[in-house]
Amino acid sequence: MSELKPCPFCGVEGRLIKGKTAYGLQTFRVSCSNHKCAVSAHTVDFTSKKAAIAAWNERVTMAQKPTRRRA
């Protein structure tokens, strides 16, 4: 399993959470393990650990952020 990056908001480690859909399919999501994190960051549910970890570990750089236009 790939290593989880820390929460992009508070810096505390992420944790992998297993679950099931109403139809019995296995799901995975990654969430911040800090219960006091002001953002409560987490991914959506994925059907593979690899996809959930990849989504959590993805970070946007300043060059990728959209710019705001003022009216």
C-alpha cells in the first residue's frame, strides 16, 4: 500500500477507511485522522484502495489554482 500524505490543511496523518455500499460493494476513502481539523478533509468513496490513496495524495500547486477575476 502506498504511503498516505498528511492532511493538506492541518498536517496530521491521513487514515484509510473501509466501508460498503448499500449493494454490498467494498469502498475505500481516506480521511484526516485529526478530529479537531477545522476542515475535516476526506475523499469520496472509491472501489479500490489505490484510487482512494491517489486522490488523497494529490496536491494542487499554486500554478494549478484558478485565478479570480474581479468584476
